[in-house]
Amino acid sequence: MSADTSLMPIPGPIDPVPVPRRVSSRADGKVALVGLSKEQIRAELEQAGMEPRQAKLRGKQIWHWVYNRGVTNFAQMSDIAKAQQPWLTERFVISRPNVVEAQVSSDGTRKWLLKTHDGHDFEMVFIPDADRGTLCVSSQVGCTLNCRFCHTGTMQLVRNLEPAEIVGQVMLARDALGEWPSQPEGRMLTNIVMMGMGEPLYNFENVRDALKIVMDGDGLGLSRRRITLSTSGVVPMMARAGEEIGVNLAVSLHAVTKEIRDEIVPLNRKYGIEQLLEACAAYPGANNARRITFEYVMLKDKNDSDQHARELVRLIRHYKLPAKVNLIPFNPWAGAAYECSTPERIRAFSNIIFEAGISAPVRTPRGRDIDAACGQLKTAAEKKRRSQSVRGTDENGGWSAAIPEAQTAA
């Protein structure tokens, strides 16, 4: 399998600079099938020497077993000849990201620290509610946007996640929740948000290809209406995301003036608020039934005044946006430059927006007892590894046993 040489964003003063970046191949030389489309699986079988007509049939069978049934071993594929299963095992692998650590909060939130095949850590979070269960999926290892309030923004961007690593997060959650075979009704994992580590629109092709697999009715089968992609405002990619992926859009707005947004979301210096809101107004498929969600983190004495709330209402009306506003109490972390707004201030801010006829719910903090904000588990794990290294302890000692059913051998 050829290495990924797609353009890789690396940090620049305001915006990443695209450069070719090679992702290392698997150490065992096998081709990973998770993350491949039906056609790609067929092509890989042919390239390995399988006769074309048989490759087409086997490709469909393997697709069903991998994405609909969730199997991780060719020996479990009962409609593939036993004599052919060893041949497949020698050349291909059905893998998941490796689990480094898994935690469960007192409120039911689950958080996983995962490791790529080439040794990089990233995270995913599952948030259960009474009527839904939402998986927060990462698109990059680290991030390059340097948003001032975001813990992940303090980390160096390592690389884009591959389609296998994005789809693999969904499959790993299905493993942990016992939700195979794939079924449209009665499952806990009902929604996906691309709101984990990284900026999805700086890894557009991989995110698009992964979500197409997630939305395929013959595979994981999640409706595009139950998937939300969150961007900090990569304006040139927004229309393309609407046309080629077509999922719900969330925008990390967080401020309504140039001065404040320039400070807390530096990307605003390249794509300003007006450009961003114009792109929102033009987003394909946006309407009253599919509103654009504006994420707004509440920072004490920074972006939380009544005047800011009224300006947010004015902007939404001016651009005629079908919108809702998610107000997010700031999750503090060591070294953060901000504090969370008081509950009274958040309530007053929300009321102004509600009174204008715009939905403005306050997001209930979840998983705080396990530091479930993006990047916090990764940082804690790195500190633990350093501590264990000093003591001469194996760096992975005991972590993967936290939720053993979520671990699958790669």
C-alpha cells in the first residue's frame, strides 16, 4: 500500500502552510482494510493477486463483515472459504487504533487515549444522554490553530489522521458499547461530531472519505443528519464540505468582534468574521430544519457581556442565518489564560439570545472528573509516562486494561 503523501498543514504565523508529509507504513507490511471503500478493498485484493471477478465478490463480503458485523478476524467470515482465510490473514489486517488508556466518568462519559500504528497519541470521547449518544471524533494528532482557550491548541501538530484512524474511532466505540452488527434502531451511539483534536477542514480528503464509510447504508449506516463537522472557520473549504460531505455544520465562533476573535481564534486574522458568516449563509443544505450551530465558549470578562450577546443576535439576523448557539462553559486547564464566566452571566447571555427567537442552550459540562476536555487525557498520560520512566516502569503498564473490551489487536 503506497504511503500517504497528501498535503500536510504545518504551523505558520496565522494559518498552516501545506507541505507534503509522508505517513509511515505499518511495520508488518500488511494492508489495513478499515478505512477503505468497497472499490479500494477490491483493488487491494486484485493487487495482491486475486482474480478480478473473485476480488469483486470477496470485496463485498469483506466490506459487510468489517463494517456491518464488526469482525476483526478473517476466520470469523463464514462465507469465505477456510482455505482462503490464511491467504487473507498473511496480507491484510482488520485493525483498530490501540487503546493506551480508557476512563469512565461518574456521569457516564467515556474517554479513550488511543495510539496510531506509528506511535502517536490522540483521543476520542463518548457522551451518553437520555435520547442520544454522541461520539466526539478526532481528525488530527494535535492541532495547528493555537486557539487561546483550547488545550489541544497548545500541542504541536504531528500529522493528519488517516481514514482508517478516523473510521476506527467509530468502530472502537461500537466495540466498547457492544453494538454489532450495525443496526439503525436502538443503539447507544447515535450521533458523531468531528469536534475532537484537530481542524477537520485541514484534513479534508481523509475526513470526507472516512465519513462516506460511516454514512454508507450497507456499512456503519449513520445518517448524515446525525453527523456534525466543526470548523474554526476555514472559509475556502466550507462550501466544498457542504457539497462533498453534506453533514451538519458547526462553527467555533467564540467572539463577535475582530479584536477579541483575533486574540482567541488567531485564524480570524486570515478569514474574518464577515467572510466566515458569508460562507455560513452559503453553506449547501443549511435551512431551518438543518441549522448551523455556533459554538461559543464563555470566557469571564472577555466575550460574555450583554453587548456581546446583542451583537451576536445582530450578526445572525444580518446574514439571515438558520442558526442555534451552543454556549459552552469554559473548561479550565493548567496554564490557561482565561476563567469561566459565572453561571449568572451565562444565563443572562443565553436569555438575550433566546428572547430574540434564537435557540441558545448552555452545554452541560460532562466528564470533568476525568478531564474530558480535548487534549487533557493526552497531557496527563504524557506526565504519567515521564514519571514511570523515572521509576523504571513500563510506560504502558496496566493502562490498556481499563476497558478491556475496547482493545483490539492491530
